[in-house]
Amino acid sequence: MGAGVGAARRRRGTAAGLFGTALLVAGTVLTSGGAYAQPAPTPGGHSTARAGGDQGDRDDQGRDDQGGQGEHDGRKGDQDRDKDKGRPRPGASPTRRAEPPAPGGGDPTAARPAPAAAAVLATAQTGPEAALPTTQGLQQALAAALADRNLGTVTLAVADAAGGQLLYGSGENTAATPASTTKLATCVAALSLVPGDTRLTTRVVKGTTPGSITLVGGGDPTLTALPADQVQIGGQPTDPDTAPASLDALARQTAAALKAAGTTTVTLDYDVSLYSGNPLHKFHDDDTNIAPVVPLMVDEGKVDPKSREEAPKRVADPAASAAEAFTGLLRAQGVTVEGRAKPAAAPAAADAPLLGRVDSPTIARLVERLLTTSDNQLAEAVARQAALAAHQPASFEGAAAAVTQELSKLGVPMAGVTLNDGSGLHTGNGIPPAVLVRLLALAASDQHPALRPVLTGLPVAGFTGTLAKRYGSASGAADAAGLIRAKTGSLSGVNTLAGTVVDADGRLLVFAVMTRSPALADSTRAAMDRIAARLATCGCH
């Protein structure tokens, strides 16, 4: 294909839409934390689907970093909507958000225009007029990029997003360590099992003895003890759609209910019976970027809830820390809490009188958040919701079994797939590139609109989440900034990238690149980014 034809197709593909029909859902807007679809309002601002209280990359030993800070060398890895044929959903109204950081780093507060809304919201060609790349064309186009020695051992798969037809692969059926791209499997299974409008409920109920109350964990690690004006996700303020549940609001409800009943002195215990099994990840240590996985915590178990560190320190006992914070908030409302909170001797009764409750954002929003920022704590929580929905134990083992079972039901070829967790911190996980592209194609499929948050949650190259500091001017892939959305993954010597790209003809493709290399991580990631960028610049016929 001549350079002039390629450039013309490139311009047409860009104008057709940065993310493609299957990826751009009705009412989607680009935000600093990813592209979020504006939800249809529900009565009272809450969903009728509930979970928790009402229902009943790592590097060097497996650490993933967090908070949308990107991927780095050393011992920190990567913390890296529904489809409606382009019609706005009821109540949807795009809003202007803070500008994302410049590709390749630089001052994160410096203003940089995001892709124009018209281009972001446009529809890409995925019909017959947008020709499919050929195997030979892809092989020729990617040959030089794949020969980069920084990649080490590399396997990949490229498929058409419409239908999932494999177009080109190299070692595509060989399992490789997925690192945080494991989260794609977790999220596809979870959204298939759990309604997207489900919210995770944290509640307070009367205890079994007079004057006792119980704080019941519902599996929401995003529950926050911070004032609303201090809450951020990936360094950016939240909005009503993404704002986490407030522990202070729960304390205010509880105090009001107690005072109305004439009670101002209580004892407090806390119920963490929703989960089972060992709460510690196999690769947990004092510096690992994941706290013990329990159904009650605040601010994802961070010692400093406002920390912007890539691997923030975590508390040793998240449930006890949450109960302590709740105690302080109750006291601020004039309720005396005698002694220290302690674990409940038995699960709270299903019919225990309710004193207060707060709800998380929807599962769909939580999935987007965990994919954009590669949030390990949230990934494990979502995995346990999948386990509960599949009637499996809410443990690492039960979650892995639930995800494996549900993906099989969806027709994903699971030969060679090994899952041990929901976050990708486990070095024993194995997923072939062909399976990763299959997961992405399912999320793009007309037959599975409930899976669309898997695509809308993917970081945008050069703009959001774990790709915010990639695709910069020195990467050799800067022209693809904004054209690629992908989940990153890093473990020691392992780097992965799996996502979507609109090619020069406007065809939406899904791809997965998986590497094991002794090269510097930044060099390997840049080499992978150039592979994805090459897909964006050719029709590959």
C-alpha cells in the first residue's frame, strides 16, 4: 500500500472514530480516568440490584503498581456501555472533565487537549466497506517491529473485533504469563455473572445483644473514610457516577437511627463472613501492592488513603482499621462506642434491623475503574462477586474456579489457561494470546452488550490510566496516542499488552502481545507499543 493511500486511510480511520463502534457506546465521554458511559438515572439514584450486605503485577515476586501511575522498572509493575447502536441513553449528558496528562510524561498538571469529542464519539466502519487485514499483510507490516530484541520471547494474536476471527498470530495458542491482563478474564466473567447495575452494600445492623451494633462488610474496597471533596481516582476528582460510598454517610445514618431509638452508647463488632479462605495473596509481603482480601475495608486498605504512590503501603488488618475509622465517625456524631470494635462471633442475621447502608458505584463502573488503573484490590473484590454469583466459595480458589467455569460457558477456549487469582499478581497464571483477543472480541460482540465496560475501561494510549505515560514522543509510537486502548501487565521480566485498535481503514481490531525479556521494562513496553502503533497505521492487505 502506497504512503499516500495509507495516509488517506489513516485520516479516514481517525475521523471514523478513535475507538470503534463496538468500543464506543452510547453517551460515552472521555474522562481523565477512562471513557465512562453516563448512566440512565434510577429512582433515588440507586440500582435495584445489590450485592454484599443485601445478598447475603507484581514485579520481583509479583507486584502490580496502582493509581494510574504507569509501569516502572524495579519491583513495581503495572497497576498497571452498554451498546445501543449509538443512541444516547436516557439522561445521558456528556460533561467536560479535567485534561489528561501529556503522552510520555511531563507535567501531569499541564493542560493538553483531549481528543475532540466529535472524533471520540464517531462511529468507525466495521462493515463490509472496511476491508479485513490479511494474514500476509499483517505479517509484513509487523515483521520489523516483532524483530526488536527488547521483546525477548514474544507471542501475539491479532483478530477482527467483529466476530473474533483470528487474522494473524505467532505462538498465539501458547500460554504465557498474563500479569495484569488477567483482569480481562476476571471482568468478562464477572460481568457475565453479575448484573452491571449491581452495587456492593456496606450496612450497619442491630446486634444480638442490647446496645450492640454490627458493621457488615459487603465486599466494597472503595468505601472511603475521606471527605467527599478529597476523594480522587487516579489523581482526578470523582463525579456522582464514580464517587465511592462514604463511611461518614454511614455513620451519620447510624447515629440518627440510634438517637431516634433513644440510644447514644453502643458496642461495635464487624462481620467479615462474606468471604472465605485465606485472605492473604500467595505473593503477599509487607511491600506488596495488595492488602489482605476481606469484605470490609476503607480506601482499599491504604495506610494513607490519599497516597499517589505506585505501590502504597497497606494496613495489616483492613477490617479492624475500617471499624476503628467508623468508631471515630460515630463518636463525632455524639454516639459513645465502648471499648474497641471486635470481629463478630457469628454472621449478622439476614433480618437484623437495619440502622444504615451505603452503596458502591455499579459493578460496571467498578470494572472500568479497576481496568483503567489496574487496581489489584478491586480486581480481587470483583472476582469474589463472580464467585458468589457462581455459588463458589468467595476465596482466591473459588474466584478462579468461577471465572474459569463462566469463560468456558461463553465459549472461550480454556485449554492452557491457568488462573490462581483475579488480579494477575500470581506468577503461576497462564493465558495464551488467542484467549486474550477472544475475551476482547466477546466484549465487543453485539451478543454480549453487558460486557461492554471491559472495553470502555481500557486505558487510552497516551491519555489515561496505565497508558497515560506511554506513547510519548520518544517511544516511536506517538502517532498512535488516542487510537489504542489496552490493558497493560507487568511482572518481573514479563510485560503484556492487550486491547483494541482502529486500523487505517477504520476496522476495529483486537490484539494481544505477551513478552518475557531481560531487557529494561521501559524498552520492552516501548517495543510493544510500536507493534500496536503499526496496526493503527496500515490496512495490512
